[in-house]
Amino acid sequence: MSTPLSVSVRTRIDAPAEKAWPVLIDFGNYRTWHPILALESPDGSVAVGTLLTGQSSGAQPVALTIALVQEPNHLAWTGGDPEVVAGRHSFQLEQLADGTTEFIESEVFTGPAAPEVIGGQLPELRAAYETFGAAFKKYVEEGVS
């Protein structure tokens, strides 16, 4: 079995984790800060099994399922087709002693077509995740009172 493909990016946010968490789980507002992802607000609370729908890159439909919620530090969702290419997208907020937060965004890709479909795109994905992290940082920091 081959090693799963993955990408991970760290971003330091000048705000405590309790300011970042509400932004991370406010899916309906992603369109206001995320460069490519517009999600609909789910009905009810955010819980494992919650389905998130929306669009990526303008018109590409997305369907994601919440796989992990550990408030206020961990969130993960899954998407794709495990028989082809699937991804587990994880977010971690680590509160640091100086009052800042380390935001870690990562994704692990699996499935038989992952090496062919994702393998050559890892540098571009890393750059995209750096852009997402910078956008999240800016939005969280601007919301700090």
C-alpha cells in the first residue's frame, strides 16, 4: 500500500483560538473571506455527520461531511469518492502562550487515483492552502475587538 498524499500549512494568527473557532465553523460566511469556497449554513449545530454543500472555484459543486468536531481546537471534513480520490481536510487551532494561535490546515488524499490526480498538484495545493490560511488570518484578526 502506498503512502497517502498530503499537504499541510501553518499560519500564526494574532488572536486567541476562541476568536478563530467561531469563524472556522461559520460555514455560511466562508464566501466573505475564503478565496474559493462558498458553503451553505447547515441546519442545526455542527456535528459529526453534518453535510456541508456549496461551491468551490465559482461554480464547482462540493459536498463535504463533517468527520470531527472538538471545540475549540479541531475540525475535519471529508469529501470526494473513496473509490477514486477522497480527501480528509483537517483544521487545528493551537492556543499559544503568547496569546496567538497556530492555525494548521491539512488534507490527506486517498484512493486509487490519488497519485495520478493529486500527486503532481501538491506544490500548487500547498500554495493555495497558504492563501487560504492568510485569508483566514486576516478575517480573524480584523474581527478582534
